[in-house]
Amino acid sequence: MAAIPRRTSAVPAFFVNSVIENYAAKSSTPISLKHMINFGNAGRNKGEKEEADKLLKGGNFLRTELPTRLSHRLRDLQELPLGVASHPRIAHVYNMYLEAFEQIRKFPVISDLDDNDRFCQFMRETLDKHRVVIPELAIGIAEASPHQLPPAALDRIMLRMLRSRISRRVITEQHLALTEQFRERQRKGKGRADAAFPGREDETRVGIVDTKMNAADVVLKCAELIKALGGPESQVPIVIEGATERTFAYISEHLEFMLFELIKNAAHATVSAHGAEAASRYPTIVTIVHRPRDLELRVSDQGGGIPPYGGLPPDPDDLSSNPLLSPVALAAPLSAQRLDIFSFSHMRRYYQHHAALASTARPADSTSSSLDAQPKTPSPPTIPLVEPAQSSSTASTSTAPPRGIAALHDVNELAGTVQEQLERRRQLGNVGEGERELIDAQMRSGIGLPLSKMYAEYFSGSLDIYTVQGHGSDAFLSIPKFGIAS
């Protein structure tokens, strides 16, 4: 009998770790956008000493809050069916969370600014290390059997894991940004009241929150980025209408990611439906509406609509038990609200469907399998996977780079930002088309829309997409002003 491999982590497992159980019994602290702004401004408007005291308080809050949030996710992972929890990629995520939990909770109390600087450096390294979590988690879950992890359970675990991840990164990055801004003013000799410099552009940002964000500027930036990326999608015009002058407070990185994903998908659908030469005659229209309590954006395209389930027949379990789907929402597939494109269970079905097709086409002596991938050793199957949101006309049996969740095999790290996608593009230079497809795997992964919906819902907003087959789709993004996050 083969020996059981030793666990690579030196941290005790969940079921013998009473410390994790004690933390998991606690509730996480809700954070609102208004609280983030007020806390950041409270010390800054009074002076350097008061701001330093606020940073120490914020650092110690983070030092005690993050272990609580991590313990909840450790419990979720431990409660997965054994066959799912033992998947190498899921086990890798579990061990990373376990290690971070122990390291953060054991970090010494932050007593002065030097302690805070050391804590910030430690947290930056932790954030960078955890950039592998999204690909590892998505692939591991996608390769789970539907019998062990039914569609409803799959979506629940992915929603909980990724929403919690967004939440942890927000409160961490907010503290890192507030510390960096404070240190920068010290270096410039401007440690005194920001209120004395109300016109300075840099003071519109409180940590990662831009208090004077203009949605039209973000749309223009996204349009410029798509043009810079090149390709036929860059030929689709982007038209902005509505309240283009008003500003509001929000996390710029989140809005950029959501709008970039929606506009990019709209441009791609337009090119798929009408061809590269005719795409310039079918603009994507972005409408901006400011209401007293929220901001509403609509992204409309003429890309022919989104085929239900990416062209695959629906899974009966999706219609009866999935929290994201319902018979009512799916009763009119030719003109209806599209929820399946946000479902990870749908992405799994698409992934495994084409993996099965590819397995029948492989040579008999082939020993590789897309279902046996190990952490940090991606071996993507050469199968024509497409994003659920794409037109079914793009799916073919010809040789093509992997798409959908299979494309995540090509991505070792994923933070979920526009800047990250641009960095990958900057690495391209004059490489050949093969390398270009490899580096662009993230942009074909199909995980962008589910992440966008989570970003929208983080501060109690929403993202909904309606489609009319034969014409196009409308995406409605609602962002409450000063919304509350969990």
C-alpha cells in the first residue's frame, strides 16, 4: 500500500485546531463606503499625530479582523465533500488560507508607525502570494464532479469564497493606501491638515476610494484601453450619454473592472455578430444616470444577443435548485434576463463538456488529462472552449486556444483588476500569435462577468444583463452611493 503523502503545511489541520473554531464563531465587522471615507479623513483633517493614531488603530483592526474572516472560509472549505476538498488545487488554497490565518493572528500588536510599516509590508507580500487563489479555486471547483458538488452547492461556495476575498482585499488595500498617502505627505513636508489644500488632485482619494470619481471618465478610459489592446474589438465605437459631468465616491478599481468587462464583452459580441469590417457601424452605447441614492449605468450593444447556456442544453438541476437560476428567469430564453452567465456551475458544465469531447479526439497514447492538473503546473488542454457569454457561432471544432475555465490553466496569478490585464498585454511586445493567445488567457477565462457581479454586489449594488436574440444585450449596473459591504 502506497504511503500517504505528508501535508506540506506545518499548521494543524482544521479539525484539530480549536483556535480556528473560536475565530469562526465570531461575526465579521460590516464596512460601508462612508465609513471608509470618514475613518480616513478623521485623522487627516486634524493633523499628523491624530492621523498616525488612526493608522495604528486601523492596522490593529485589520490584524484581528482578517483572521475572523479567514476562519469562516476555512470552515467552508473543510465542509466540502472529501473528493472536492482533496483536489490538489483546493487543498493548495486551504493551506494558503490556513498559513495566512496563523501568521496574521500571531503578528505583534502595532504600537507605533514602524510597527505599522512592517505590518503593511507583510500584508503586501500576503496579497501578492494570494494572487493564485482565483485560478486555483475556479479550476479545482470546475473539475469537481456534479455528483459530489451539485450546481447549487458549487455556486454557493464560489460566491462565498470570492465575495469574502474581495472584502478582505478591500479592507487591506484601504489600510495600505492610507499608510502610503500619510508617508508620502510626510516625505513632502505636508503632514498638516488636508483641508488646507482642498484643491489638490491627490486629496480626492481617501485610501483606495476616489471621492470625486466621474463615471464618464472611467468609460472613456476603458474605451481607450480597448483601442490600445488592438484587434477588431477596437473598431467598435463607444458612445457616452447622460450625466457625464457629475461625480460620486467609489473604489475606482472596482468600477474600472466592471465597465471594462462589460464594454469589452459588448465589443466582442458586436464583432462576432457583424464581422470586423462592419463593426464600426454598430456602436456600444453607455448611458449614465445619477439618482439621489445610486448611480445607474446601462451598456447596450447590437451584438445579436447571448445564446442560452452558451449553446449547450440546460442542466435540469440548474432549473430546479440553483440559487442563481430559476424556471421563471429562463422561461423566455429568446428575450430574457440572463443569469446563467454568472453561474460557476454553468462554466463547469461548459468546461467539462468540451473536455469530454477533447478526450475522445486525443491520440491513444496520450497520458495528459485536463482533470489531473496540479497547482502551479498548468497544462491546458488544446480544446476549443468558449466563454459562456460569447456567441455560439464562435464555438468550433477547429484547433483553438483554450477558453472558459480551461483558459485559467494558462494563468498562474489573477488579482481581478484592469491593471493586471494591461500588464499582461505590455508583456506581449512583438511576440507571435501563439504567445499572445497564451498571455491573454485571462481575458478569455469567462470569469470576468461573475467577478463583475460580485464587485457590484459588494456595496449592495447589482449587475443584470438582458438579451434580445437577433439584436443585442443590455447590461444594467447599479451602484448605491455609500453602500454597505459585509
